[in-house]
Amino acid sequence: MALSENLLLARKAKGYTTEYIANKVNIGKQAIGKYESGVRVPNGIILVEIAEVLGTTAEALVKGKAENFLSEKTNN
């Protein structure tokens, strides 16, 4: 799966809004939407910060599979 899809799935699995994530990493919520739609790619620092908020790693977001994020939702 692509980074954009993994960001979206991980965020939804946690029940977070784009605004919540944006506030936590001090960026605009529109930026999160662009990352999730694949219009833009976050820089490394922002990606690591987003991953921390989502309780995962940047590597998992880049290389992860949908099942990993979907199973998090059922385990919460």
C-alpha cells in the first residue's frame, strides 16, 4: 500500500480527525488531507511526528500493509 493510503487507514483506525493530527504536529489540516490523497508527501521530520501521534513508525506508514492498521482498530 502507498503511504497516502496507510496514513488514512492509520488515522481512521485511531478515530482521529485531520485537524487533530495537524494540531499535534503543528501543520495545517489541509496538509494532512493532501498527504492522505497523495497530492503531497510529508518530509521526513513531519512523517516521523505523524507516526508518533498515530502510535506507529514512519517505516510502518511507508511500507505497511492495510491489515496492520485495520487490526489496530479492532484491538482498541
